[in-house]
Amino acid sequence: MKSNDYVKYITQTVVKYIDQPKDERKKSRLEKKNAKEPFLLKWFGIIPYAIYELFNRKK
């Protein structure tokens, strides 16, 4: 990829982001955040996450 192509891609991406309404940007950020898996599940697996959820439900 040439540097000119990279600059063109970055420029298009920034312009596309700026052209979106503020509400739409917030909505997309929230969707991306909610799509992430929980930290415990990601780093330690399903067993510690299940134990954590079990104790949180009792509270």
C-alpha cells in the first residue's frame, strides 16, 4: 500500500465520521461497547465468570 493510498483512506474515514450526526456516533460507540465480552470471561475463562455471576445474583 502506498502512502498516498493510506492518506486517502484515513481522510475518507475521518470525513465519514465527522459527517455523522452526534447521536448516531454515540449510538455506534454504545453498541461497540456492549458487544465486548466481560473482562473476567476474556482473561480467565467461563468458570470464574460463572462463579462471579452466581454470587452477584444472590445480592
